[in-house]
Amino acid sequence: MDVVEAIGNTPLIQLKRVAAGLRVPVFVKCEHLNPGGSVKDRTARAIVLDAEARGVLVPHQSPPMTIVEGTAGNTGVGLALIAAARGYRCVVVIPERVAVDKRVQLRQLGAEVYVAKAAGMKSPDNFRNVAARLAQENGWFLANQFHNPANLDAHYGGKGLPSTGSEILEQVGGTLGAFVSASGTGGTISGVGKLLREKAPGAKVVLADPVGSSIADYINTGVLGGDGPYVVEGIGAATVAGNLHREYIDWAEKVSDAESLAMVERLVAEEGLTVGGSSGVNVVAALRVAARPEVMGPVVTLACDQWDRYRSTPWMKDWEARAVASVTILESVVPKT
């Protein structure tokens, strides 16, 4: 087995303390335990293997072919891992607002990192537009996770790879009350949602969205909402990605930064799940969904990524400072007599 084959088949863990007292159990699918530490390993693998099957990418060439992508970090990590395993050059463009930890990880994995200015999608300085321009100018392969259908297929299935949706149905024994997920590119929630419409049509599919993102209003009303700031990285948007399909989603829940970050601390301390901010958004929304009377079976959500890539962020530094302040320092150890 190589790192490509090690992606997927992640465990499903029941929240015993955080979800105590609810009518139905709540489970977290531990995508943070993928080799690259996030659900985006699946996206990266599906995109690269699809491109190879179409002859667009050829592994282990000399000089190596180049993969380029605009990403908030996690898809870049997945692409860098797969590039290392299959002999590609990897170039990643990330927005300047994301945690510095991700820049470091990407460089340590061998990716070339460009940091783009904060800019909206209409600006040529936007990180996704910079990546597309680099691909066009240099003849590189653009992963294009926001619009590449291989991203959705990673979670829907049908290409001979373990899919997120099929794994979830197998792990819950085919009975599912709801699936809850945030959306960055739309691939995860739309891919799982599409499969559930076919295999478990009674299951609800619910989008979890940070307050400040425009997507929740789009799902609930068909019209994009206002665009505002929020701390959680990698999810939410001010535009609709090509892989986000509203027809597979029943409704959306909005979650504030304060709720999501408090939940991350609970997940670490009470469940032993070392996850990032987007997992907090997912779990807060999943608990709300599990409390609804129309949801009659287990609720499943995702632990999207690891906490290790947010150490430099203000919210994580504040948490660490509080932890350090609560440590007891022993001046000496006096043996009992």
C-alpha cells in the first residue's frame, strides 16, 4: 500500500459526551485521520487519478508534470502528498488570510507556495484566478477543485475508489437520519447528498455554514446572502461553486465563530478529537439537526481536518495561553513518609 491507497476508509466515532441526551446518536466521520490530515485528501486523489485516466497527467515523467491549484490549504496538502508519491511537481496558491501553519506544511511537503493578496473572485489577484492564470501561462494542470466533477465523485463514488457516502452508509448499517457538512467547494456535501438521494432517500442532507458566508441563504432561499468576515477557514463562500448542487441539500444551518470554536475545545477535551474550526461548525449544526423531531435516525457529520494547521491563529493562541496558565508547576516532589 502507498499513500494514495491509504486515503479513505476512515472511522466513524459516536459523540458520547457532546451529544449526550439527544434522541438520536450523532457520529463523526474522522476525515482528519487521512494521511494528509483532512477530507481533502479524497478530493486530491480523485482529481489526480481522473486526470491520469484521461491522459492529462502522466506520473513519473522527467521533467515532472506540474499540478497547480488555488486552495485554502487542505487540498494543497493532499495534492502535495500525491504529487510526491506519483512524481509530479506541485504549485499551490493560497490566500493570505489562511494560517501560516499551512504555508509551512505545504513547503515541508515539497510544494511551491504562492501567497495571493486578499481579493474577491472578480479580481485577478484572487487566489483561484492566480492559479488559473499560472496554469494557462505555463501549460500546467489546474486541479480546479471548485468546478472539477472528479471532486464530487470522490464522495459520490462510481470510479472504483472508496467514497465518503458509501462508507457512511456501510458504517451505519444503511439507516441514516441525516448527513451534515459544511461546504468549501461543494464536493463533499453534494457528492454524499447525491448518493443519499439514491440509496437513502429518507435521510436529510444539511449544510453547515459559518455566519458571514453567503451560502446558507442560497441553500434556504435560492439567493446568495450577505458576505461578511469570519474566522473559520476553508468553508463558506460569497459565490456558488460549480460542485455545490442545491438540489441535493434540504436546508442550511448558520453557525457563529464563537459557537464553532467553543465546540472545537469540547471535541478535543471531551471526545479526544483533535480537529480544526470547520469541524466545530459541523458538530454544532449536527447537534441542532439531531434535536429535530423529524430526524428519526443517526446523524453523521465530518471531522474535516486536524488542529495542527491552526497553531498560529489568534483563536488557537488564546486557547493555548489559557491551557498554559492552568498548568500546575511543582517546585519539588516530597515523598510521602
